[in-house]
Amino acid sequence: MKTKILIKNTVLFFVMILFAGLNFDCNAQDKSKVESQKSNKIHTGAQQTDKYLPLLTDKKVGVLTNQTGVIEFIATAGKGENELKQVNFFINVSIIDYLIKSKINVQKIYAPEHGFRGTADAGELIKDGKDTKTGLPIISLYGNNKKPTKEQLAGIDVMLFDLQDVGARFYTYISSLHYLMEACAENNIPIIVLDRPNPKGATIDGPVLEMEHTSFVGMHPVPVLHGMTIGEYAKMINGEKWLKNGIEADLTVIPVKNYNKSMFYSLPVKPSPNLPNDLSINLYTSLCFFEGTNVSVGRGTEKQFQIYGSPFLKNRDFTFTPKPNEGAKDPMHNGKKCYGEDLSDHEFVNGLSLQWLIKAYQNTSDKSKFFNNFFVKLAGTQKLRQQIEQGLSEKEIRKSWQTDLDRFKKTREKYLLYSDF
């Protein structure tokens, strides 16, 4: 216990030093020995400050972002021979804090699902408010107000978008991007997207959405894994005329530097409360289908999207009991013992896997209650449920996707900013 306290106090000590005399400068990278050793390090669009700050100068700026909108800096703490020796730290600074420090006139913050600080449950109603740190108004773009109104955009000269996507069609940040681009196009406001890597790289997989099944968890005719960064995806939204009445946004994408999609990218900040680590993000596209069933994906535990189970899967050694926690105030099967499988030591999946969904369906005690109506929205098609109910193998199901995937790959090529390998 004393060791833990000592470690905690040491961390707090350095944090206090860091914020008491913090010195950070993204343009000091050339001068830093630490940074020079990482000259080929991936730099997100947000880090390319020389590319977008001139576009924001003397403008009234709106920013759609959340806790993932960070810039990595080298921070220096300590100075002088008689004080703590100079130490270099890599820290993540909020894009909002950086813009304000850079004298950019930020007017409003626009927040997606999970809110500006990223702590709300999936699907939870987020209210407008005020950021306690900066005093800036926060406008929620979730719930009934997914698209900013003309009044909410009043006084904005340029819009900045900075969110970390996870490369999955049903992850709602690309839907928020769509509605923001559409609103900006209708109100003649240019939009700048600060691009970030796709943690699923160039992987393209899953059924392509059929347009009769569009929803906020699937707005476009793309597969579950589209293999694009959010900047490339923005270009596709424009180029394919997916915005209302075929309008196009005045779009600028600030690309990622030193990046190709074969590179592994570990997210510096968890993108939402129930994606706590790299493995959960990797397995998300495979296990998210369970959100359309009576099977829990571990919300209400510390292994979200790394386990699955339900009270109706009895013949399993692994069990867990969901309880309320951050990001899951009332988790599925709250307080009930769930039988399932622990994947927390599983190797990364290249693409998505249907093995666990098929296995759970085959072993559930009442197949008529396994699926719910949300499953079709996640899948983007009725066919996947029908194929599983008919007992088709994963290989047979995958074969049915191939023609649509080949067609999508040709469309996708027009909008790529980075090599796939």
C-alpha cells in the first residue's frame, strides 16, 4: 500500500510541475532531441498546426470535437541547476485549449455522441451546456438535434472538425461528420477536417449497407469496415453527393503526416467510454453486432467489447455480472449472471469475425428472442440475420458480400489520401 501511495504522489508531483511551468511548442520539434529521434513518427492533422492556423486567423471559429481531439506535444518541466533537472514529457493537449492559447477566436464547441468530455453512455441524451474550463458554449449534436441549425451556426466563419474515428460504419462520428458538412454547406461555412489514422487500417469487410436501412448508425452505402480515415471519408461524402440535394461542402482536409494504412496506430485517448484499449477497438466491429441481440458485450464491466455473454447461454465456464459504471449507467442484464466467453487475451482480428455471433445464436436457449430490431440497422441489411437463422457458415456469408465489396473498393479509390500498404 505504501508503495502505491508513493507512486501516486510521485505522479501527482510531476503533474503539478508540468502544469505549473508548462512549456509546449509543436514547432520546437526540430530543436528537440527527443523529437528528432522520432522524425518518422505519425503526426495527426491536428499536429500540422502550420497548415490550419492561418485558415483560422481573424475568423470566428466553431469546433466539433471531444476528448479525442488532442495534440501531442513535448512539454518541458524544470529549469536551472539548483532546481529540478529539465525533463521532456509527451503530453496530449486539447485542441480547444491549444486554439485558445494560440489566440484563435473560438466561439462554440459542438459535441457528438458521448458529449464533449466523452463520458456519457452510448445513446444517452446530451444537453447543451458550457465548458467549465473555457466558458465556451457547448452545443450537443446528438439526440433530436444531430444537425446544427442555422441559429446554432450563427456567427461562425469557419468550422473545424477533429474526432478520432475507429473505422466502423456504425460508429456515429462519421454520421456527425455528415450532418455537420451538410449544415455548413447550406450556410456557406467552410469546414476543415483534421485527419487522424484509422486503427483498422485499410481493412474492408462486412456487408454493404442497403439504403432502405439507413439510420444514425449507418447513413451511407459502405461496408461495416470501410478502410478509410475520417478525412478520406469526408471527401467521399462530398464526391458521392451524399449530402441533401447533392450539395457539397467547402471542404479542406489536413492530412496525417508519415502515415500509411499498414501502420499500427494505438489511440492516445479512448474514443468512447466503452472502448478502453486497443483490443476493444479491434474487436468492436465483430462484437458490436451483439448490440442488436440479447447478448451483453461487457458494458458494466472493465472488459467492454472484450467479453460477451447473457443469462441465456448456459453451457459456458466463463461468467460475469454487469453492474453500473462509467459509460453504462444501466447496462444490459444489470445484476444478472451472464454466461459467455472472455476474449481479453485474444489476438487481434484482421477485419471482422462472425464466429462469436454465430456461436452465441446456435447456443442460445430461445432463438426466437435472440435478435432485436436494432440488429438490421447495425448490419445494414436483413440478409445477415436471415443467413445466421438459416445456419449458413461464416465462409458462405462472406461470399455473399464479395460483389458489393468489389464495387465499393473501386469507388473508394477516388478519395484516398494515403497508401494502403
